[in-house]
Amino acid sequence: MADNPGNHLVVVIGAGPAGLFASKELANHGVAVTLLNRDVKPGGLAEYGIYHDKFKMKEGLRRQFHQILELPNIDYFGNVVVGQKGDVTLAALRAMGFQALLVTAGAQGTKWLGLPGEELAGVYHAKELVYHYNLLPPYSQQKYQIGKRVALIGAGNVMLDIAHWLVRDLKVDEVVAVVRRGPNEVKFTKKELESVARNLDLAALDAEMERVRPEADAVGQAVYEARDFMLSALPKSLEPISATRFRFDFLASPRRILGGEQGMVRGLEVEDTTLICADGEVQARRLGTTRVLDVDTVIFCIGDKVDENFGLPVRWNAFVKHGTPRFPVDGLSYEAYDPDMGRPVERVFVAGWSREASSGLVGVARKDGENGAEAVLAYLAGLPGLKEPQTVLKNFHAHLERLGNPIVRKEHLRRLEQAEADEAARRGVETFKYGDNAAMFAAMGLD
Ligand SMILES: Cc1cc2nc3c(=O)[nH]c(=O)nc-3n(C[C@H](O)[C@H](O)[C@H](O)COP(=O)(O)OP(=O)(O)OC[C@H]3O[C@@H](n4cnc5c(N)ncnc54)[C@H](O)[C@@H]3O)c2cc1C
Ligand SMILES: NC(=O)c1ccc[n+]([C@@H]2O[C@H](COP(=O)([O-])OP(=O)(O)OC[C@H]3O[C@@H](n4cnc5c(N)ncnc54)[C@H](OP(=O)(O)O)[C@@H]3O)[C@@H](O)[C@H]2O)c1
């Protein structure tokens, strides 16, 4: 680090796990951090993604985030959207004189596959539903038409979180996980399967394993190992509270969504696939034959991509990184790059799910945020501190004031925390959370 880092000003964009732990790392090295967050509350997917009944995990993380925000050289600005169509652009922040910008805004874009029928009522992406049941405005207030027979595309932990919600909260008739590869390629964990394992249709599971066994055999896989893995979730599985039938449909790639009356979903056409070994992994190859699954809702649980309107070049679902980074950390690049101009986007760094979309747990995002901060610190080491940091901050505050939106500061968050704790005590519940901004602003005295 430079001798006098006290006057180094850095903007961190996004207060999820990556942004919060990055801010802590920067602040601990004497950098003055301006932390901007789209949501009123900090936490990102730790607050609005992790399943709503994981009270202990969420509370533990909230405590850590609270401690980080108590650091004096981190300034929090919630309800501020950065982006081309946001409250402030990256270019404006650079022009104001901030010395580095670390983008930790997660993966907020939608990974559409471009299939016919994606626009039908009853076709959703997991993220909007996850935000909905975790009470993130405005998703919390939107209506979603979930029918009785639901196809979930994908076989990751997000698919199981959505299955959990459908099986235990909405208690739909049937959930079918549509998986383009085979049973040996599922990505979810046993722990997450425990929430719905007792709703598995075991006869259907065995029949499906038999159906796909020849394809698995042909690439040297044993389907009984996958079956054992799934059944290992049964002993500690939650007691069933619905009659929902949960099943898998392997070697099936979504091809089009069929519409019925009033633009509603009436089926999902899938194309059969087979397994091939290529580039050192087992891949799905389409076979051209199709069949229709009788469902009335389709939910894509296939991961997310970053927001294309953010103001940085995007490739492979994430912001483009410098291929030969000047400040690598653990051999990874955290520097934003403009492939059209053939040069780094000066002063801009990326970390967390903005660096690699939909990748890993909170601990991974934390480490990536800390690494991103290290890259920023290495960059700042070559720069003197600002002579007049107060002028930069004054201009930034004036910009926010001109917007006229309620801006959430640390003291407001403290009031909100207290108001929600009081409300939980009044209702005699474990936790209480406001699901709309107006109520939050009122509780914070920002109305
Ligand atoms: C459904 C789901 C369940 C999960 N469950 C678990 C679990 O049980 N356990 C676990 O360990 N991990 C879980 N994860 C993974 C974990 O949530 C992520 O690894 C982690 O949250 C990623 O952190 P991040 O900071 O990169 O992004 P995010 O958590 O997405 O945070 C991004 C932040 O950026 C802000 N932001 C976005 N756009 C802008 C903008 N334009 N301007 C300003 N701010 C912006 C957002 O408000 C948000 O605060 C889950 C993920 C999902 C999707
Ligand atoms: N409770 C928890 O701990 C928890 C909960 C939720 C999320 N998370 C974490 O968050 C991260 C993201 O989870 P995720 O479930 O979104 O991602 P994921 O684990 O990568 O799973 C995505 C699934 O979507 C499939 N898929 C991707 N593109 C597809 C396409 N074009 N057509 C058909 N299927 C497609 C993938 O199949 P292929 O394998 O064939 O690509 C895979 O089965 C993971 O690290 C996960 O562990 C953790």
C-alpha cells in the first residue's frame, strides 16, 4: 500500500457478501469506502436469496454485515442504483474523482434461452420467485401465477430451493425437475434435497433411472450411485406436509413452451438428449426427437447473468475481465476489460457473482470480494492519496440530493433493524421483515 492511504477514495457497488467483505478489507487498509446498494438493506442474496426458513444462518450473516457497516470509514448509501439507466453511471462516478470502482453487484440479468413461448404467463426465472418469497421489493408485491403442475429446468440448489417452496409452501400437485444431462450430473447437495426428499416419487425415480441407464452405461457411469446419493437424503429429510409428487425427467432439454387459453402455459416440449464425452466432461447432445410434458408452469433454474445495462462489456454471463491482469490475485483477474477498445476499463474492478455469475456459496463470494479488494489495493499502491477527498464526496452527495430519492444511511438501517425486531416481538415470531419500501422508509423516518 501507499504510505498515506487515508485519502484514497473507492466506490464499492453492491452490498451483498462480496461487496461487504471487500469493503471491510479496504477499510481495514485505511481506504475510505463509499458503498452503494440498489436495495434498501444490505446482504444481497444472503438476505434475499438464502431460503427464508434458514433463520440461524441468515441471522449470523446479518450480525457480521452489521459489524462491517459499523466501521467508521465505510459510508453506506442504500436505494441507489448504479447503471446506464440508474441513479448514477459508472462514468459519472469516475468523473467525480473516485480513484477505483469495485463492482460487486451480483448477477442481476436474466439468462433467457430464446425458446418460443418464454413470454407466456406462467413462465418465470427462479431469481424473481426467490426475491418474491424472501420479500425483496418490488418482487415481494408482484403476483405470480403458479399452477398445479410445475416444470423446473435445471438440477442445482436453486432448483431445490424452488421445489422446497412449491412442495412445502404452495403445496402444488406435481413438481418435475427437467435435466438436460443424466442423474450423475446433478449439481445439488444432499442437505438441500433433505427439504423435499420425502415427496420424491420413488417408483418414478427407479423407472427413470432404468430408462436412462443405457445412456449412462455408455459413458461409464453407474446410475445406481446417483440413486444412492438421492436416497441418502431420506433419513434426515423433513416430514412431508403436502401430497406433492416430486420427480425427475433426465436427458431432456427444453425446446418450446406451449400456450393454451389466455396465453397460459399448457405444456413444455423437450428434446431427448444423449450423453457424450467431450473436452474431458460428460455433455448432452440433442437427438432431434421430442415429447411434451403436461405442465402449467415453467420455472428456469439455470443460473443468472450480469445486468447488460450496467455499463460494462459482458461475455459468458459475466463482465469481461482483463486476460492478462496487471493486478492478479490467486492467479485470477479482477480488472474490467473492454474487448472492443482492447484495453482495461481504467479504475474499474469486478468481484463476486459480477466476476463469475451464479458461482458458489456465501463463503466463496466473501473470498472473491476480499480478493477483489486486494487487487484494488495493489492498484492504489501506485497512486498518491487525493489532496481534496472532501470535494469528491461533496460532489457525490450533491448528485444524490438532486435525485430527490430517499437515501438510506447507516443510522436509518439501525432504526429499521430496531423497528423489525420490535415488530417480531409484538407478533411473537422469530423474525419480521418489511416487504415494501414505503413501510421501510416510514420505519426509518425517511417518508
Ligand atoms: C436462491 C439462492 C439461494 C442461496 N442459498 C445459499 C445458501 O443457503 N447458503 C450459501 O452459502 N449460499 C447460498 N446462495 C449463494 C449466495 O447467496 C451467493 O454466493 C452470494 O450472495 C453472492 O454474493 P454477491 O455479493 O456476489 O452478490 P449478491 O448477493 O447478489 O449481492 C449483490 C448486491 O448488489 C446490489 N446491486 C445489484 N445491482 C446493483 C446496481 N445496479 N447498483 C447498485 N447495487 C446493485 C444488490 O442490491 C445486492 O445487495 C444462494 C443463492 C441463491 C441464488
Ligand atoms: N442452499 C444452498 O446452499 C444453495 C441454494 C441455492 C444456490 N446455491 C448456490 O448458488 C450457486 C448457483 O446455483 P444454481 O442452482 O443457480 O446453479 P448451478 O448449480 O450451476 O445449476 C444450474 C443447473 O441449470 C442447468 N442448466 C444451465 N444452463 C442450462 C440450459 N441452457 N438448459 C438446460 N439446463 C441448463 C445446469 O445443467 P448442466 O449441469 O448441464 O450445465 C444445472 O443443472 C451454486 O453454487 C449453488 O450451490 C446454494
